[in-house]
Amino acid sequence: MGILKQGDCADVQRVGIPRALLYYRYGTLWETFFGELGREVVLSRPTDRALMEAGEALSVDECCLASKTYLGHAESLLDSCDALFVPSMGNLGRRKGFCTKFQALPDLVANTFRDRGVRVASCLADAVEGRSSLRDAFLELGGCFGASPHEAKRAWRSALHAQERADRAAAGAQERLLASLAATQGAGRPLAILLVAHPYLAHDPYLGGSVVDPLERLGATVLYADEADHERALKASFDFSATMPWVVNRELIGAILLLHERIDDIVLVSAFPCGPDSMTDDAIMRCIQGKPILNLTIDAQSGTAGLETRIESFVDILRYQKKGGYVHG
């Protein structure tokens, strides 16, 4: 079965949401919206190796690791929900685009599982060509689930406010952590390392954990670029590039600029073979000066031993430099 259209989801009571990709950016909004419409949200379990391998088996080689993992999450939900929610995210305006995989995702899911009777509930956010803002997309989605215009607007407002509260809470907690680090002086102060990665890597316990866990075991404090204030980071990113088309990459780069003087080092993490990251990470490595940068790529075939070795070496060098090593008169 193909992607459902207006009014076709009125009978859907259990909405499956894969815990991957943009869930780590908009999960609170999605869950609140469907809850306000009286639907039960069913989340896939956190990523593990079995989910990743299942998604890899369903994907073509050219898909990035995060997209492959998403299909594993989607498959795990097929027998436990009435429909999968898979939004199509084109852009939030000019210079605020998403990777094309996010726009194509509903078709990818519908075609991958076409022989298994999958139902895909979707909406399109394309503020440039389609003139459909994220708000417009969700109001239309509410109609698809049988909500009146008033009910859809109420659900959208509740969902938006919940997401904004969650974003402010994350940004506020990180600001307090930065303040506490600034107040700690001397050799006892831990390294403040800024993790620059898409939320679906940074906060996925399996994919991002392969980087975050070793850093924390080594005593570093990990800060997250995606938890900086999104609007301030987006605005700051235009000092770096006037033409970059991807909104999340813009926010990550803007966060580097905002936090540059308050952190010790930067760790860039990408999922192989991410197209946007291959361009922006190279620009960061060339143009961001004054902080050591470790550039890591997560690949399903490479395992974690090599990552941990590189992370350990990076932290050892940073600590040696902090003690005055590598200083030449």
C-alpha cells in the first residue's frame, strides 16, 4: 500500500515512529501532536546492532549508515502499529534545507515494505517551492487523521510549545554546564569537548555512544553542538557561509562559532557516506582555527576499536598540551 493522503488515517489508532533520523530533532513535537489527537504512539526500541544490521540488509550500498539504521527501526514496528509516521522534510525556507534523503524517506519506506502491507502516514514541509511550512504540513496531517481544523491547530500549538520547552531545557542545561566548567580552574578541570554531529548520531545510544562513551570514560565533559540555541546558531552560521543550503549543518557550524571560546576541542562525527557532512566537515577543518579537531566517520563495517584508539590518542595529546607539552620557544 502506498503513502496515505488526506482523510485516509482516520482509522489509525497506533502510530509507529522509528527512533532514528529526525526523531532526535523533532521527537517531542511528533509524540505530543499525535497524543493530542488521541493516538497511541509506538516507538521502536533504541538502536542496537540487530536493528542496524537489519536495516543494512534492506538498503542499497549508497545509503548512509543513519538511513540504513532507520529502515531497521521501521521494519521493527510493522507488526505493532496501524501506520508508520514518516514525514517528508524538504526545507524550512531558503538556506534551511534538509538532505534529500529526508524528503524521499516516505517513498523509500513505502517501496521497501510494499509487499508487507505497510501504511505510511506522511506530510510535506517545503516552504520554498511547495509553500508549505512545518505548521502547514502538520495542520494537513491533522486533517488526514480526521481532526477538525480547530483540533489540528490545537494539537500543533501544544506540540510546538512542548518541543520549544524541550529545546530550551537542553540549551539551558548545557549553558549551566559551561558555566560550571568556566568556574573550575587548574589541572582538575576536565576537557570540554564539543561534539559536532547530527542529532541522530550525537544522541543515538548505539551510533553516538561509540564516540561519547569513550570520551566520558576518559574523563572529558561532552557538550553537544545541536543543543545550542537553534536560532542564534543559525544566525551565526551566515558569518561562516552565505550559501550553505542545509539547516542542521548550519546550526552545527553556528554552534561552533558561538561556543568556540568556551570549549577546549572539537570532535566532528559523520555517518558514512553523508554527502552534506563531507562538504561541511571539510570546510570546518580548513576554516575553524584555534581548536584541535578530531574528524571521525562511523561505518557499519569498521567496528569501534579503531574509533576508541583514535579518541584515546586525541585525548592523550590534548592533556599533554594542556600540561605545556609541544610548546616551542
